[in-house]
Amino acid sequence: MSLASRFRRGRPGPAPLFLLAVNLACSSVAGGPPDAALQPSGDDSLRDRLRALSPPALPPPPPDPTNAYLADPRAFALGKQLFFDTRFSGPLLDDANNGDPATLGLQGETGKVGCVSCHVPRSGFSDTRSTRAQISLGSGWTHRRAKSLLDVAQSSFLNWDGRRDSAFSQPFTPLEDPAEMNGSRLFAAQQVARLYRNDYEAVFGPLPALERYGPIDAADAGCAELPTDVIHGSCPKLGSDDPDVTRVVVNMGKAIEAYTRQLTCGPSRFDAWVAGDTTALSADEQAGAWLFVGKGRCDACHSGPYFSDHSFHNVGLHPDFRFFVAAIDDPGAAGGLAALRSDPLNSRGSYSDGDDGRLDEVPADLTSLVGAFSTPGLRCVARRPSFMHTGQFRSLEDVVDFFAKGGDEDGFLGTSENVPRDLSAGERAQLVAFLRALDGAGPDAELLEPPELPPDPPAE
């Protein structure tokens, strides 16, 4: 079945990877009246599109055959500990790490970076720590903003560029990136054996013998300096090509997914309005909802119950980091998906517990995806401190203004799909009001609380 026919027929879970002939243009369809409820007096096509954004119940994450441990409570408990544990990271490399509250420590210190460092639980699992709330500071400055993890399990293709199509492989990106955790898979495997042996083996069976490598000190876990490849830099270490070592880190990823799969924004006031509560949204918020599916045509990409087509689009964004990090030519999905296809850690590789064919959705020709990035979901979007893969917009007003003008004229790779939308200042304000109405209650409190971590064993 072709991608186009699969999209027309619909399918549970994430939408197809790449929507052929996606239309971001302003349609000539007018929005409904500002105080309209979803009743027969409204426009049938617009009403149906609003209902598509808010089914009677938000669907749970789709099955993930790549991970056989998702229902194991022991995997969940281990995954939560691993998510909060910073002891898998090597030295902080950038001198921006000066000990200020927005940093994670001092340059040269180890054991300071974990998943929790850039996915702050009480901030919607997004980065509200790094200075200027733009890109994220781990061991060094990243060149993409850390994405929120709320409802991450709805997507099969991860990262801004689709570099990973399995959640179990996702930890390899921050672990081995000198700008993030600046560690290595062998160091991570040894830390599992040192700190979590019993919990790991209770889920995944015996750990492999790692003694043949000798212990790696945290100070030597990653790179000694930041590399020049700022998008996918790495520092391969002894043991990185050992399948036993890789399997341990894969299983770390499977445990972490058992935890992050539970993170969700939840229903919002918008859902109550669609369900019939005409007082759930203000007049401006209701007007914004009609504009979202009507004149603004926002649901061309922000579609489905989680406001994302789970695809990749070039929206004509000129990267602007606004301070001392230099702009780069980021190929986006054209680079990430090319690397994914040959990655032994992808959903079709030997480390996967099953293959649902998601890799088949990657187009053979990636030319059209140069400069394209994933469509973020919009539930709980108002909790994020900045927006776009560069984090360069600091408010929802900035984002709506950007799309209203049709993106930037130049300064980006590839071909933009974006076009101007004829939105007045009042209409743009109504769209922002609607986006703020998409906040839900967020994850249960127990998912936000740091777990008790095992202590460091005594030195030998």
C-alpha cells in the first residue's frame, strides 16, 4: 500500500512518515463564527476537522513491537531510575559550564548530565534550565533544542530529524554526543554493571562479562574536546563495536521507554468544548479553533489527536541562535533518515524485538526533505519556553507571526513548503489563545518525582 493510500484510509497510531503533496497554504475556507459550538449550524467540513483533533478519548500509544518489555513494571522502575541518573556522563567540555544555575556544573566535572537535565519533569519534560531558554547546554551547546517528551510514544520516528526509529536506540544519541552526555556505550554498560546489576538482570538476564576491557574512568568516558561535527559528533571508544556492550545500552533504552511511554499531556479544555461544553473555551479561544482548521490551515501538518502528522516539513526557517553559538547548515531529515536506514540499531536490526515496517515509510529519495524537521505535537505547547528546532522563537506569538508571513524569504536549506496566510493581528491573537487552551493536566505526580537511586559502591 502506498503512503498516499495509507493516509487516505487512515491507520491507528502515528500517521505516515511523509505526506505527499502536503498543503500548508491558506485555504479560501472561512473560519466559523467566534462563538460557534460544534453543532449543525457550523461548517460541516471544519467541524469534522475539529473533531479529528479531539476524539471522544485520546488514543493510547500505538503498539511498539521493537520493545518486548514495555509492560514489565520492573523495566519501568529501572527506566525511571536511568532517566534521572546523571552518572552515565563524562566530562563537561564547554567553558560555558561555569557553575551558574543554568549550567550543570563546572567545566571538567563528570557525572552531571542525564536525560532529566534537558527534559525537566515539572516543565513538561522540556528544557527550562539552559540559559536564554533556546538551545540546550549539556557537556556543550547543542544545535537543536531538546524536544518535550510529553506524548513522545505517539511517534515512531524520533529526534528533530528522524535519526532514530526505535525508542530503545534513542539513548545512544545523547550518550555518545560530546555536546550532550559526552559518554560512551562501554562506559554506560560498565555503569549498569556497577550500579544496577541486580535490577538489570531481573529484567534482561545476565550481564555480559565486561572485565576484559578494564574499567573506564568517567573522566575518560567520552571526547577530550568538542568535535567539529556539531550535528552528530561522536567519539568512538573501545568496545563500541562489541554487540554485547551494545546490547546492554539497547536494554537501557528499552527500560527508559517503559517509563517515557507513560508521559502524556492529557485532555484539555479544547476537548471539553468539542465534547459539548460550550463554556469550556472563551470566545477568542473558540475563534482560534475555527481559524486553526479554517483560514490558517494549521491542521495540514498539526493533525490528529496529538496535533502532529508525525512527518517532516521544511517551513522556511532561517536559523538564528541570537547569541554566541554560530548558525550551521542543518540538513534535517534528509541527513537523519539517510543515517537511520543504514543504522544497525534501527527497528529492523538485530537488536529490535519486532518489525512493524515503519522503516518502509522512509522515502527512497530524500531530496525533498533537505531542511525539513519533524512536526511537534501541540498539546501542552504553552508550557515550552521556546519553539522550533532552533528554539529561536520565545513566544507563541512569535511562532504564529512567523507562519502568518509564510516563513523567511531565504537563509535556509532546501525548499520551503510554507506560504503566507492572510491573518489579521486579531486573528493571530485568537490562534495564540487557542494554542494556550491545549494544556492538559500532564503526567501523574508519581512520574515526576525523582526515584531513589542506588548509591555508588565503595571503592575497591
